[in-house]
Amino acid sequence: MPRPVALAPHDPQWAVRADTLMADLRAAVPGAFAALHHIGSTAVPGLVAKPVIDLLGEVADLAAVAAARPALEAAGWRWRGENGVAGRRYFTLDDPQTGARAAHLHVHAAGDPMIPWHLAFRDRLRAEPETAAAYGREKARCAARHPGDGGAYAGCKRAWTDRVAGEAVATTVRKDHRGRGGRRRVT
């Protein structure tokens, strides 16, 4: 069932909520995650967002998340499988009082190219207020076109996010490899 799209002004409590969720995840499945990150629009100060916290979990391999699945489900996280993204394990968390979506957990194995994609995109938006503002305008445009369908909203902004994230990943790779024999190709 499609979920409506409701953008909200940035709330500094989103970062606090993300920290709490990450601490809860570490407690629920000690040692399962090599790293946890707050990603997505709620991780970018000043950016409008759907008030749903996106988290990125890195695991050694996907067997680690399969082993952690029962504990994550016991903690309220709903298993969604790959949910359209090969190599991802996806969970959602709903507010127990309201039933509203509270958080998404995107889990990838170490070395998956989606990890640097998410992190470079978030970091570029944090570092470039003009790019974040342009993304805010794109989000508003897509929300106006698809107010009742979160999937269509996500699809509407995909070309924009893929372009900007791709540029961010390429820039990060160039910075990481300066002085190490040239550029590394990003595929």
C-alpha cells in the first residue's frame, strides 16, 4: 500500500533520534554491525525531509544480518528482504503508538558500492548548502507530483539523487587517491 509523502522542516531532534536508534540496534544485536550511519535527508541540517530516520548498517557479510534478523524483529524492526535493491537487506520500524513509519534500516555487506554512495551523497549535501537547497526543491517538486505515493515520489527524484551521488562518489575517490598513482575508475 502506498504511503503518503509529507515533507517537514528539518528537526534537530532527528539526529538525537538516529543516535538512540543506533544505540538500540547495537544493544539488540551486539557485534552484528561493523558500523551504523545516519543517512538520508534527516541527516542533513536544514533540509526538508519526510520525518523518517534512515540508517545504514554495514555488516561483514549478509549472513551476519540473517543471523541478527530474529533479534531485530524482536526489537520491532520488520524484515523486508532486498526490497528492490540487490545486495541490500532492508528493515522498517513503525511507531508502536501511531503506526507511522519511524525509521528505515538499509543493511549492506562491507564493500558494497551502495555504502559509499549513501555516505558521499549525505556528506556532499552537508558540505554544500546550495546543493542541499536544490535537493529540497527537487523533493518539493516530486512531493507535489506524487503526494499519495512514496514509491512514485522516490522514483521521481531518483535521477537527481543518482547524478549528485555519482558526482560525490567520484569526487571522494579522486580525493582519496591523490598521490597514489592517479585516479581510480568508479563503476
